[in-house]
Amino acid sequence: MLRVEVQPGLLRWACERAGFGLQELAEKIPQLPAWASGDKKPTLQQLEKFARTVHAPIGYLFLREPPVEQVPIPDFRTVGNDYIDHPSPDLLDTIYICQQRQEWYRDYARSMGEGPSPFVGAANVEQETEGVAETIRRALRFDIKARRRMRTWAEALRQFTEQADEFGVLIMVNGVVGSNNHRKLDPEEFRGFALADGLAPLIFINGSDTKSAQMFTLAHELAHIWLGETGLSDVEPVCSPSNRVEIWCNQVAAEVLVPLRAVRDEYRPRESLADELTRLARCFKVSTLVILRRIYDAGHLAQDELWTAYRGELERLRAIPKGAGGNFYWTQAARVSKRFVAAAVSSALEGRTGFTEAFRMLGVKKMATFRELGRSVGIG
């Protein structure tokens, strides 16, 4: 049986890259310790199985030393003031999937005679954030009073997502890599990213995050699109990023969701801060962390009070279990963008795109699922 030469260090690197320990993977691949020690060599079939398990391109395993992987888009994530290294394969694969979809949609839009979207790159960081936020709200028909009447954050997020998607931005909300429910995305690694493009602006939101937190991420990434700035974000409303673009986008996002004038009108300083956070978060359908920052911005909290309350609120939020479930077809359409689903299904039914490619892009395997997904967005 033909066996292949592979550097033991590459096997260990591939395990670490995917977040696995060598002994942990040995339960699935018993021969792995012998390969890693150099005592034995794997067959090509065994190496292919290992590559699939650790989500690594098999070509990497034939290199002399591990490759230096970098995020393929501007990376604005920081811990303190230090940039984050070593992106996970889940993050990298998610970006690659979205780039492939964006490239397809760009060609589709061009073939349909669509022109560049005027809102992409319409703003700059020198502009007042209040004015840009108002422009975004009006463009998306984002009515704060209507949102206050909604029962849940999930309902508000769904409407916000659909408003942005209908306006012309491909909005993809997913908590896993593609359609692989065994590869859950980590909101501690990233919360979202924007791929600015005149014909196919795209925003990806990490669906593993809380619904209320996703509201802020979507608003932040919309600010990126208005700037015409592609970027990967790890945004939080209270923490102040060091990058000027991220600072500006955070300010716009906060103003889009919770206008400062509304906080000044609504806040009751005589009530307890905890009660006000809960009440205003339900009112505006955003995270209590967003409300906390806006109360500070309105001048009702000192900086030390802000950070003390922030740490306590963050600990409370992390202890709350996340919900799951929902309608499959709405979930799948949200993962891929309703606008993208409609384009891909229409293109395949009209014979301009092969069904195999359409199935791959939409993450479906059966014609019945494909047709029902199309009907869920009004196609077919």
C-alpha cells in the first residue's frame, strides 16, 4: 500500500490550527500519534481523512513547514491594542464562502444590467455620525417607534436584516460554517464582517452571538458599507477600538439603534441602573451593553461607573443560555441572504446557472429543498 511522506510538525500544526489536541484526535484517528512521532507514514486516503477532520487543505500537509495564514480582508479585531493572529479555519472558510458568493452575485448583477449602489462609499469618517446614522435609518425605513412595539429581539433583528437585504445589501446571518452544523462559529473570535462592493455589498453576521448583540453588529457593518470599507470586526458597544474607522462605525451604529436624543428623553435617573438597562433594552430591542454606553454618552454615568456596570452586565449576559430552532427555510434564507437566494434560484431555473453550482452556493442537496427555498422568497 502506497504511503506518503508528511512532516510530523505539519500534522501537529494542523491539529492546533483547528483547535484540537493530538490525543483528542487520536480517538478518531488512532494512527495519528505514530504519524506525528515519525514512526509510521499515512496512506493518501488516511491523510485525506485527517485533512477533512481538521478542515485543512490537503496541499498544506505536503509543505516543508506550516504556512503563515492571514485573514484575506482588513482585520480590525483587537485584544487591548494588539491585533489578533492565527485565524481559525472556521473564520477563514466563512470569509472564502462569502467572497465566492459575492463574486457570483457581482457577475449576476452585471448580467442583469444593474449599476453600482450609490450608498456604498457615500460617507466618510469626517462626517458627523448623527447625520450618517439618520441617512441609514431613512434609507432602510428603520422606524424606531415600530421597533419598540415588537415583542422580541429576534423579531426586531429579522426585520432589520430584511430591511437591509431588500435595500440592496446581501445580509448573511449564520452561526456555523456554510451548512455544517458541526462547525459552530465562535463570537469570541469575530462578530461580523463587511465586504464593500458597488454591485454586491455583503455583510456577514455571526449567528452564534445573541440576537441583541447581532443588532449592533449589523448596524456597525452597515456603517462600513456606507464608508465603502471592507473589514473584519469584533465590535462591542462599550469597548473603544483604537482604529479610527472602527471608532466611527461604532458611533454610527449606536446612533442608528439608539439616538442620543431618545436616550435623554427616555432615561429615568432616579430609577436603578439595572432596571433602566432592562427597560430601555426591551424598548429599543438592543443589547443592554448598547444602552449602557448610550446612558454614558448622555452624561448620566462617570467613566468608572460605566466600566463597573459593564463588567457586571457582561458577566450576566454570558450566563444566559442562547435559544435555538426556527423555521428551516427562513433560517437557510437568512444564512445565505434572501436577495442571494432569489438570484441563485432564478438564475438556475432560467438555465443561466447550473443546478450543481446553485445547490452548492445555497447549501442544499435536494431539488425539493431547492424549490421550497425558492418559494420561501417568492421565486418558483
